[in-house]
Amino acid sequence: MVWALVLGWWQSNDYEPSKLDLGLYLVALPLALVGGYLLLRGFIDHLKSPTMSVPPQAPSLRDDDPLALAAAKSEAAERSFAIGVIDGFVVTSVGASVDEVLTAVEEGKRPEPSSRLTDESGFPVFLAEVPDLDVDAMRELVQLGELSSHDSIMRSFSLLERLLETLSERLPDILERAGDAIALRAVWIVPAAWKNKDFQVMKAWLQAGLSSLPEKLRPEISMVPATGELEALRVLDEINLRINRDPSSQELTLLLGAVSDVDEQGVAQRAGNNRLFTSEHQQRQIPGEGGFAMLLASKALIARLQLSDCVLISRVSMGARDKPVDSGGRVSGKLINQLTTGLLDVTGVEHSTIKTAVLDTDHRANNLTEALEGLGAGFEHLDPIKDCPAVGASVGDLSPIGGLVALACAKAKVLATESPVLCISNQHHLGRAVILALPIPIEADINTGSI
């Protein structure tokens, strides 16, 4: 074809090729065609062939962002931060101490029908109610203005008053050991429904409750509304970060909170949202009331004050389910398992060293199944009944502080077993969290907040 085109051009131009021209075209043109074909074929084969791996180059010693590596190291270090729990106090429907709560859970004590509230069908409502709570005396003795008209708030204040009485027996000794160098901070977790209330009045009430402290040690008070256990536990995690980011921290933090949901309004709201336990719907929640208080400090401060019976708690490993555990289908503990596995990887704690898992789970079968399945094969050595106390089954729903009440119980279990304890929160319809509580090593490096 090419030769026909060439000859046609010659004829059209009356060109008479010489022998040299003919020899050139007979030799050069075929070579050019063959060479072009080979080049084209090689290019096509190259496109079809798999990409060959390129030997990795040695990393450059120069970093365009000199803070990048430092930030990565900082984030890795912060994942292993730990904070010390000096003491933990609780008040619930089954007892005014951690030991009483754990004993009630072990004995299978459950909330009972109320003698004063009924549901829509006229049956007594099951409540986890703290007995002998003198709310009227609180109204008479304390001027709280508009807050006095809310039964749930006044009952919560009465619960906190009991905690402050217990705390006043422990706190002065710690402050005396610390001297003037210590800084006291109070963080008060309140239900989200309180966010429009007068926090200044609440702060003044708490300051009055701590009036036995020297004036220079009166705490700075922060009020934090929380909608669920995950938000409350995130407050604890932020305290962990703040204290450990300051190696010279001499801060003692009082974390506390109380909730009461056993009044007519609270019961009606749960019934309207289809969340109230009844004889016909037993896989719903039982309203409860209770409170907690925890004293937190760095390992270095605990060592300096020579405090005993303290434990460490890890960062909070938290996440959210895609859908509620009772939305139908197979109950999966996958998220809890992922959170637990990640936490143990960061802390380097072996499954076999953990003898107890404390849950804030209540009586609902799906939530208990989720928590136990979430522990996974690595915890087959745990007895689901003996070694996995479900605190919520005895104290009812204490949202948003249920996970922190369970953590106070976990602290006691660490001291009793002298081994690490997992604390799992899965009361919320979506939020899930796991914390590790463990003994303080005898030869711990007091200059770091890492586990």
C-alpha cells in the first residue's frame, strides 16, 4: 500500500527515480516501518504488563514540617495517659458506699414497685429510689430560688449533700499533706435538662457545702451538662488529658454528679418515649437516682502525698453503635470488642491478667448479651455472673452518670483483686465506652502519666 502511494506520487509529478532513490526506498523505508512497528508493540506491551515494584527509597532526614513527627509522637503518648483515682464515693438506692452496691449486685437485689407512683394502667412503677431522702429539709434550710420547685433537682441536691458529708471526712487529710502548693478544682456533671438553670446558684451551694475547707483552697467549679454516659465519660477523659499535659501539675480534681428521675415528670417522660419498664414491657428502663464523687490526681502527686489505696484509670475508649441494640436482629458486641481490644493494645495489658469486668448494664437482656459478647474469646476465663457485675441491674438507670458510678465500683474491685479491671458502659441506646482500672505499680515512674 505504501509503495502504491509512492509510485502514484512519482507518476503524478512526472518524477523519474534514479537507481539510488530506488535503493534508498527499498532499504530505508522497510527499516523505518519495522522499527516503528517494534516501538509501537513495545509501548502496548508495557501498558499491558503489571506495574513493577520500585525499591523503597531511604526516608529523607529533612522534614518540611518540623512539628509533624513531634505531633505524631505526642498523640501516641497521649493515648497511654493515665490518671490516679484517690477515692470514689457513691450513693444509690441499694447503698451509700461502693461495697454496699457491689454486695447488692452480687445478691441479685433489684428495684421494687413504688408505693407512690403508678403507670397508665394503674400498676405501681418500678423505681430504684434512695430511701429516707429528706427533700423537705433541703428546701427549708437552703435558699435555691426557682430550683426549689423542681423535685428532681432537689432530690439530686440531697444526694450530693450525703456525698459531701462523706467527702469531708477524706478531703482535709489530703489537703493537709499537700500544703499550699496544691490547686483544687471541682467539675460538676449535671443532666442536660439543667442547662438553662441558674448555675451560679448551684455553684454557690456547692461552695457552701465545702465550707470546711480553708478559703484559699476553695475550688474553682465548672458545671458540665451531659446528655448521656458518653458525654459524662468524655469529661473524665478531658481531665486526664489536662493533668497529664502539665508534668508539674499539682491539681487535685473533684469530679461529682447526681441524678434523680423518680418523680412524676420523669416517669411520664419515659412512658411517653416508650422507655419505661412495665409488666408488659420488661425490656425497658427502670428510673433510678444516685450520685458519685471521685478525687483525681496525677501519679506524681499521689506519690508525693504518699497516698495509699489509689488506682490508675486509662483514657476512655469510646464509640457509637450504628443502631440501638434492641432494634432487631442478632445482638452484636463488635463495637465493645473493638474498643476493648484497642485499649488493651495501647496499655499493653494482657487479657489473662484481668479478673473482673464491671458493667453499668441494667436488667435488659440485649444489653447484657452485648456486653458479654463484646468481651470476646480473650475473656473466656471470666464467669459471666461472678466476675461481671452489672451495676445498673440493681441501681436502675442513672443516665448520664451511670458509667461513672460503675467506675467507682471498678476502683474498689482493683483493690480487692489486686489486678486490672475493665469498666464497660453500654446503658445508652448508642454510646459505648470502655475504661481500664489497674493497680499503681510499686516502682512506677512518677514523672510520667503513661501506663
